[in-house]
Amino acid sequence: MEMELITTYICKDFDIGIHNNMFGGKLMSLIDDAAGSFASQICDSPNMVTIKVDELVFKKAVKSGAILKVYGKVIRFGNSSIELYMEIRKHNVYTGNQDLVTHTNMTFVRIDEEGKSLPIADYVKKRHALRIEKYGKALLLPTEEGFSAE
């Protein structure tokens, strides 16, 4: 399965640190935000929380004006958790080439209003498997299956 584009971000001057590179903390925030929204969409729940982020190695510097694309895919489901593989890539508008900036595995857990874990519904896991098999992606566009044009 190919990764899905989750979001695009333009690095701004206020994202830059003293060495004229994007703050690592901003990159961590960007990847966590994108992964959280991806997990929420996949699991049909706004109550997804980050419980684990594997190692983040910053492979390329990011300068002001750079276009960043955040991609992700589901690695596996647990009972109440979902593990994602995430990447941030720097996009070159002239060539279309993308350089890997950082990547990691992240785990999210579905919780209730009190912060206790809740199971992820079986239909969510089955729907994900069917969408991957049929479309090669987990998130669909409004014109695809499950959405009406009305």
C-alpha cells in the first residue's frame, strides 16, 4: 500500500531557528498533528491520543519557503490502538522531486471522555482492509464510495 498525502505545509520565517533551519519541535508538532487527524479519520473518532512516537531522525534541513508534505499509512490495528508510519517530505515545485526530511512510527489510542481506552470498532478495521484492497488507500474523496453527491 502506498502512503496517503495527509497535509501540506509551507515553512515560514517564524518556523526558523538560530541556524536558519526549521525548528525540530515544529516538525514534531506537524507530524503529530497530521498523524492524529489521520488516525481520527480512519477510526471514526475525534478522541485519538498519541501514546508513542518512535525515533525521529532529521535527515534534511528545511528552510523558509520550503513546501512540506506529510504522508502516512496504517501499519496495524490493535484492540484500542492504531499504529501509523509517517513521513515528512520536502517538495521541489520545479522538478516534483521530494526529499525525505523525517519519518517515524506512531501509535494512537482511542479514548472516552475520561481518558480510558475504548476498542476500535471491527467495522473500522474491515472497512480499512476493503478500501485498501479496492482503492489502495484508506481515505476516500467525497465522490468515492460511502459519499453521496447530493
